[in-house]
Amino acid sequence: MIRDDLVALARLVPRAAVRPASDPVRTEGDAAAAVYPFDGAPIVEGDDVRLEAVRRVRERASQTPAGKWIQGWGWQQSVWGGDFPTAQQIDAATSNHPIALTAKSGHAMWCNSLALHKAGITRDSADPIGGEIVRDANGEPTGVLLENATGLVAGIIPVPTQQEEEEEARKKR
């Protein structure tokens, strides 16, 4: 069932990488950065999962050339009391890398301010059909994109070249 769901997701979002939860999620594009799935690492109940997510992104950013995209997967707002994260929280990890972290459900994306800027998402941006740019009380984007709005960022992330994929595969050996 889960595999069928992942295959269906990959068809809906053709640039998505479908990988087992035990594998790191590699940055797509011209960078080889990864953030391990937030549900696949030893985060015990009671840990501040949001801070752990930021810590992991900060660690990856320290190993990634400035300007390269960092992607990850596996956050879940339900373990945070139902509140969505914000761009400001992930901005604390790095201001030199655009960041796009997909929710475990695949229905949301948590982005930093740089990723929103690169995608041209502002307070004046219209929600796409079938999607929502989550906004604060002042109408500013919070950094969370829902459903079809995730494509606003996913669509600008460069696809890796064959050479980049081969280099990443060598690193895993």
C-alpha cells in the first residue's frame, strides 16, 4: 500500500525521488546535500522535533556549498501539536541555501525565505488552483506550501545531471 502511494506521488510530482525511509533524501539539482528523514532517525517522543529538524539542516548546510538547494522529507506537524513550522525557524539553519522540506504526508512543503524568494512567492502571490500558500495574520507567506502550491518551489529545483547522480552514489559506498 505504501509503495503504491509513493508511486502515485511520483506520478503527480515527476521530479520527486521515491526512496525507502531508511535512505537519505538527496538534494535534487546541482548539489549533493541530503537531510535524513525526520521520522527515520532516533528522535524520541518528547524531543523538540522542530529544533532537531533545524539542527539537521544546519549540519547539512555546513557541508554544502552556498547557494545549493537542500531538500529533505519526513516532518510532521501533528507531532508539533498541529502547528505548521515557519520559514523563520528554518532560516535559523542557513541563509545561504534554499531549503525545501517535504512533509511525511507529501501534502506540504516547509521552505526557508530564500526558497520562497527564488520561487517569487510574496504576499501578493495568488494561491494556485488546488493549493495554498499558508500566510500569517498580516498576509505574509509563512514558509509552508500546501498541496499544489508545493509545485511553485518544486518546479524550480534543478534536476541532477547524470554525473551528479553518479558522484552521489560513490559517496554512499
